[in-house]
Amino acid sequence: MSLQVTDLRVYYRTLAGDVKALDGATFSIADKEIMGLAGESGCGKSTLGNSLIRLDGRMRYIGGSVNLDGADMPIWDKDAMVDFRFREVSVVPQYAMSAMNPTRKIGKMIGELVESRGIKYAEIKPELERRIDLVGLGRDVLGQYPMELSGGMKQRMVMVISTLLDPSLLVADEITSALDVSTQRAVAETLVSFRDHGFVKSMMVITHDVSILYQIADSILIMYAGKLAEKASTATIINEPRHPYTQMLISTLPEVGVRYKEKKLTGIPGSPPSLLKPPTGCRFRARCPLAFAKCVEEPPFVTVDTDHQVACWKATGTDA
Amino acid sequence: MLSLDRVSKSYRVGTFGGKELLAVKNVSFDIQPGEVVSLIGESGSGKTTVGKMVLKLLDITRGRITFDGADVSMVKGSAVKDYYRQVQGVFQDPFSSYNPIFKADRVFSMIKSEYFPSVPNSEWSDKVEASLRSVTLDPAGVLNKYPHQLSGGQLQRLLVARALLLDIKYLVADEIISMLDASTRIDVLNMLADLKGRGLGILFITHDLSLGNYISERTVILRKGVVVEMGATDKVFGTPTHPYTRALVASVPQLHKKWEDIEAELAPVDTGTCPFHEAYPLAGRSAVPAPDEPTLVKVEDDHYVGCFELDSEKVKLVA
Amino acid sequence: MSVATKSDVGSQEPTVVGSPVEEVPAGKARGEFLYFAVRSKKFLFSIGVLGILAILAIVGPMLDSSDPLAYNSTPMMGPSADAGYWLGSTLNGQDVFAQFANGLRATFFVGFLGGGIAALVGMTIGFVAGYKGGWVDEMLNMLTNIFLVIPTLAVLLVIASYLPSDMRGVPFEAIFIGLTSWPWAARAIRAQTFSLRNREFIDLARLSGRGGWKIIMQEIAPNMSSYLFLTFILLFGGAILIGASLDFIGLGPHEGYTLGLMMYESINNSALTLGLWWWFIPPGVAITACVGALYVMNVGLDEIFNPKLREL
């Protein structure tokens, strides 16, 4: 087990009160696993990803534990996390284009970065160059400024930098959403190749685009309104989802080949609840066509099959 | 009918505007009433520029756009208002489409003050409510609210409702659902498709092939300002012929088909000698003057492709 | 400033859907403005300070009708209500309160007229240049730059030497300041307008058949209202300060009396070393209070104008 997250809660401080953006998450990622994390905006998926890296000023750790390769990560302690960040857990941020200092040449910036971690640039340079070749960038990028690179190139460059110290876990946050389809595919496939080359042990790919996950992820975790809804292997999530939210979400996605004339898709009526004062019980209750009396109690996130967890009374068969 | 006839748009760049940058080149297609035409392209393809030219928000450099036969560029002064009575647009970012300091329903009162100043208020609010219902919005839930109090999907529907208050014949929808969440975007898309029933012609601009495929009757694929393939949607997606279209179709992430499998179905076309293809070894520095862009060739009924490689033999192959 | 940043829907997290919003009583925009205005402490405070100063400027000269320049009292007398000299007298025995009241009136006048003219010119040029773009923008930009590099002082020296002295009153000073201090405002407003012009709601207003001028006044300007107000405040304060410095080097009005002249004379007559604090403190405090209150008002108005800030 590479990553084990137990009952993690992270709230956002606002003037109106705490927004319960991540309200109890328990899951694990195995070695070599690429886990996709999907859900609509505001479901807490980015909060979950960020909390493994760095809690920003508005985020408040409430409880829970994160264990990476047998060691507990003190995610509530920004300073103690310095030892883990980049070495053990690394991130490719959503706007990788702006993640690089525009006034520094890329090579110089990487030098400063690794030396801040006590590693000599000269020692790591051969490996760096090997990986730059691997992602199909020329070695001369090290002498260039970030603005000289296109969006897709920057994205790949940031991926190389983030994984340079072979971290155990890589968090990729919406890294393909701003890209064109052709670049999107190249970036997504680079992620897979990093795992295959052993640059990272496991990966968490956060996106709102489930079809990208179908292409690259081994398993998919679906979140809804700050809670985990369902986790299973990719094929199971796409073909036999158990949670009504997952089922409806998958069925709303138009695919090449699906035509309005022939098969009219429908959305999910209603909108997610406010996370300031979330409703008790199942948070999907108000939009759920299957909701029944039991749903006023909160459904636990339980295993229903091998590597398949669901938080739904109907799916766990305890509706009797 | 709204038709584009060899429409080009160029920008002057560099010192004293010495260089000409072509954003759109010789784009021709038309939209019939009651049909959705999707204009598909990646960023920088010029798709938004085409939409803005149709909406007269940008001037046309060369070529003509005609609306029921009348040249749109010639529409000036008070006639512009008449044009907008019939041709309207909705844009990508729902939040940037509203003036943030005013209530969202101000988009309706603006229409009233410019187009229906003499309609009594009670009659007007009936009209607004009817229009809101036709885009499946509950008037009580959206009127008298600020933009940030509404969801992206509600805001985009409000804008469509705004357009419907006029007697529009054509709607330019520029990436209107790309910023919406999965659970609501399909409803907005369906609502748009339902408008066809009213005889509305829609120019659906998108980067997402699956959306274009879902909603439109005809598809135009734009690459770097040039139309590379167009025709009936089922034909363009059924037998994608231009190498660029094939590459696009192959890279779209699908839900039930892996990339490798799609690629296996769409064997790549050899494009080694095409001066427009990036793989062409001398691209940009060829000593041989590049020919004009390939003209669109009819490969089958209602299916046109612009590719030099498409000699008569290959045309037969696809047909 | 109140120009809201483009919100990125995809990355908005956490989204507070259906957040409770303070109910706004039904009514027009003006009623709503008042509703929030009377609830803003900042706004009420600044209005209070400005109100007091304005009343002083209007009523002061009526209360004390003595000539501010007449030498009719014991020199260097401290403030004394019994003697009828509320703020004492100057080195030469002039009534400080009379000077202060008259000076405040003139200073407000210079601020309003000078700042007003500069704001009007700056906004017009900034809006037109930013909205129209193209060659109109280039021409106006050139004009702005020319005005920006004109040495104001040299021009004023030349004008002063040719202008008959009976025309060099406070109004002339105000107009001159107004016509020379607009360029930076024009540039700042042009930049703001330019960024707003590319927002989609401007395109939508055009699609609603709105003309350019209406779009500037009804779509762009309200979005920058607090920014425009800040511009006016800075121009207002600037006009007061420029006026004072012009007075200081003898290019000030030959008719009338201003707070700048008052401070100039007090310093010139060693009020600081003689300890005549009642001579220079009141004009200094008045200028500071006036500009400071306008600044606080700007912050308060930002909260009133911007519905997003209201809910915090």
C-alpha cells in the first residue's frame, strides 16, 4: 500500500463559517496504481489533492491521517511537510504554465530547486536530460525561458521537474483541462509512461473529465459534495457503477457516436448542496431518484466487492 | 439563410502594422434555418473569430457574410439593431457575460429598453417568464438575483432566454457549455438542440468533437483558420478523411474505447509531402513556393475535404 | 479596485451553492445604494468629516465676517473665545479663524473645480481611447503624453507674467490645475477600460443594440465607479496640494485666500519657531482630514458598490 488516507477532514475558513470541502475521506492507493479522482467543481477533489501537498492559508486541518509508505505525513504542519514535498509527494499543478518563474532559465530554476533539497545539480543533470529526451523535449529547453515553451511543452517540463526525485506519490491536478485534444493525449500518455518507468510509484490524477481517466487510470474515485461516493477499478466505474451519482454522471457524458437525434442524454436535475451547512445523511439524497427513508442516515463508505467501495444504502443492499 | 463566402480575417501586426497575420482564411459554409452547424477547432484555429464576424463584433477583411442574401458588412447605423433582432450570440464564460455589479436579469431590461420600449411592463414580464420557461428555468429562482448567486448553467440559459425575446433566426453559441459541469452541460445542450424545432439556425462553436457530434447536423473542421473538412456530421465523423480530422478523432478521449483501439481503426494517412502538414520535413523553409491552400474536394455527397493528398484514386477509396 | 476578476469556474473550490444573501428590500438601485450606505461605518464616518468641513467652509465666513487680511487684533494672541478670536491671531495680528474659514472655502473650491475638470477631461479621454482603440487610441495617447511632459511650472510662469493680475484669482488657479493634471488619470482609466472592453458582457451589450457612448456610461463606468471615485479623490487632493505649492512660490492667486497661502505665510513668518501652533495646525489638519476622509469614503463605497464584498 503506497498511500493510505484515513478519515481525512479539511475545511475552508470563510467569513460565513467553515465550508466542509473534504468531510471524511478514507481510501488507499496501491503501488503502481494510477488513481483518477473525479467529480464536479466544488466536490472537494482539489481540496483532497492539495491537502496532501500543502494546506493553504484558508484550509484548516480538522482530523484524519495520511500514511505514505508506512510513514505518517504531518499534513497539518507546513514546515514538517517540507521533508516530504517534492521528495515523497509531488504535484503537477493545474496552471503549470504559470508555475515556473518567468525570469529564470529553466535549467537554473531546476538547479536552485534541487540544491534547496541538498542535491547537487551536476549530479542530477544526466538523469534530468535523460528524462527530457524521454518526454520528447530537446535538451536545449534547459537554456530557455518558460515563455519560449508552448502550453503542452511546459506541462511536460513541469512533469519532469516534479518527478525528478522519484517521489512515491504524484498528484496531477486538472493538468489536461486547458489543453487541446491532441496535446491532451500526449500529456496523459506521458503520465502513464512515468509510472511505467518507475519515476513515481503511484499517482492521483484529479480531473472533471472522466473519459481521460478511462484512458489512463487503473482505478477511479468519485467524489460528491465533500464525501467519497465510489471507488473501483476503471472498468467497473465506467461499465457497472453502483452509486446512483456515478451512474448518472457517466450517463450524462456525450461520446463520439452518440447523437441527439438518436439517443437523448439527460443531466442530473438539481444542484449540489451548500457545504457551509451540508444536509445530514446522504448528501446526494435530494437529487437521487432512488432515495428512500434510510438515506437520512449517512451511508458508510464500505466495500461491496473486491476493490470496490460505495457509499450508498441501495448499493450495499442494506435497504431491508 | 446565413452564408459565409470566402471569409478571411487578418490582423496587422509588427511595427506600423507591416505584417499581416491571417486568422481565418477563405472560410465558406452556410447555415439553414432549423439546423445546427458545429464549427470545430482547437485553440488558435480561428473559430471564435468566425463567430464574432457573424455577429458583427469584428470586421471582415475579405469575403462576404450574407444574411438572407444581404451583405452583413453593409449593415450600418440603425440597421445594425435590426440585424441583432435576428442574429444573436451566447459566449463561453457565463460569469464574464454579465456585468458583475448589476443583477443578472438586467440583460432582459436592456433588450426591453432597446427593442420594446413601448411594451407595458406587465406584458413584458409575462414575455420574460415565458421565455425563461422555454429554456427550462423557474422565473422565481433566477429573477432579481446577482450573477454570482446563480450557477453557470442557469446563467447560460438566461442568455439563451434573452436571445429568444427577440425574433431571432440564428444563434451563435461559442463554447457555451465548456465551462459547465458534466451534470448540467447536457441539459443546456439538449435545450439548444430543442430550439431547432422553432426553426432556429445555430452555429455551435466548440473544441469538443463529441459535443459537436451529439448536437449538429453538419460539421465544419477548422485548422489554423482554414476549413480542412466539412459536411454532414455522420459522414465527417463516420469516415473522417483529412489527416487532421483523423488525428483529432483519434485523440478525443472516449468512454468505452481506448485510444489504441481507435487508432487501430483509423490507420494514419501518409501525409509526408503535404506542405500544410507539420510532418513535412521542409515545412516553412521549402524552396518551392507553397501552393494556395488545398481546395475542398467533394468525396461523397455532402462531405468535402481539403487535402492535396486526396487525388482521385483516394477519393474513390473513401466514397 | 472593484473591477472584478474573471472567475474561473473550473477551479472554483469550494463553491458555496445557494449561499444565504442578505435580503435587499425591493426598489431601484438608488434605494439599494442607500440601504447599504447607511450600514457602512466607513462611509458614514467620512461623510461626517467632510460634512463638518464643508459646513465650516460655508458657514465659517458668515460667523466671522471680519476681513482675513485686516490687522485688527493683538499679534500672536492664542486661541480665545472671549476675545472673539477662536483660533487666535497671526504674527501681524490677523484673525486666524477668518483666514481659516475663507481659506477652507477657497481650498474646497480649488479641489472641486480643479479636480473636477481634471477628472472630466481624464475620464473622457481615457474612456474614448480605451473603448475605441485603434487610431483614435493612438492619437489620444499622443495627446496625453504631450500633456504629461509639459513643464507645468514653466507654463504657469509664462502665463503669470502676461496675465493681468485681476484675472489671477482662485478660479483661474483651479482651471489651470484642472487642465494640466488629467494625463495620468486618462492613462489609468484607458487601461481599465481596455481590459473591460474585452469582457463578454460588453459584446453582449453591443448585441443588445447599445451604442458606444451608452456602453461606456452604463456598462464600463459603473464597473469602475469606485475607481473613478478614487481618481477624483486623488485629483481633488492633488489639486489642493498643487494649489498650495503654487501659492508657496508666489504663483498663487492675487485675490482671495487659501489654506495653502495660510500655511505658506505661517512658515514664512517662523510660526513654527515662535510656537504659534494655532496658525499652521488648523490648515494642515483640515487638508489632511479632507483628503483622508475622501480616501476612507472610497473604501466604504467599494463595499457598497460591489455586491460581492457586501456579503463578507
